[in-house]
Amino acid sequence: PAEAHRPDLADCPQSKRGRCPAIGEILHASMGRALVQGEPGNRIVPEVQPIDGEPVVHKPGKGAFYHTSLGSMLEAKGITHLLFTGVTTEVCVQTTMREANDRGYECLLVSDATESYTPGFKAATLQMITSQGGLVGWTAPSELVVRALQGAGRV
């Protein structure tokens, strides 16, 4: 999922626009309007382009379930376990993971495939996620995740 608003910003709450007045503005000509669907700065980088048929979820908030079709897409496919990667660990990744946990999904954050602007925030988030016996979910480095997926015939 990528945080992005409709071009008319109708899905961007006034409270968010008040805190982030740059949303919808051109900050760098080559990037287009900030956090707007279809603008050059809101494209997925080539290294992680979706494969043919892979859905892309544009989310108007911090969490990927808020005002998106993600929940219904996962439910339709019978998906029960989710892997989390991305930025930023303490905001969008954690928010989506908490939303998923609240919906009954088993959640695993790939610890070396997510990042923060502030290392201490990332460390605190990883600790919060796994506290109290996996309150929100679990974490593991990508090497272990890949090895487990290979062992299960998923890679």
C-alpha cells in the first residue's frame, strides 16, 4: 500500500491537511503534487514494481485498511497471515499491523525490511509489537522469513 490521495483531495480530512499543508502541493517539479495518486513522486520504485495482476492499494491514511478495499481483497482470497515491510516502521507499518491484528490476522514484521527516520522509534516499535507474548504480532529478519517460505514451498 502507498499513502496517496485522490487528485481532488476529497479523501484527505481537513485535520490532516491542517497538519500537513504540503499535501497536494508541488514541492519539487519532477515529483508532482505531494501524496497524490498518479503523480511521479507517488509511483512505486522499479525494484519493487508489482507483478502482473498484483493489486496496488492506495491508502488515504496511515493504515492500509482505512477507507481501502484491502480487507475485502484479503478475505476473498482466504488470507490469514500477513508479512509487513515498508516505511515508516513507527507510523504506516505499525498502524497497518495493528489494524490487521484487530481484524484477526496473524502478523509478522520483517525487521530488516522496514525503516524509520529515527532508529530509536524503529527499535521501540519492534519492542511494542512483540511485547506481552506478541501483543500485535512477531518480528523476524528477512533471511529467516525467506528460509521459512522456501521450506513451505512458497518461494
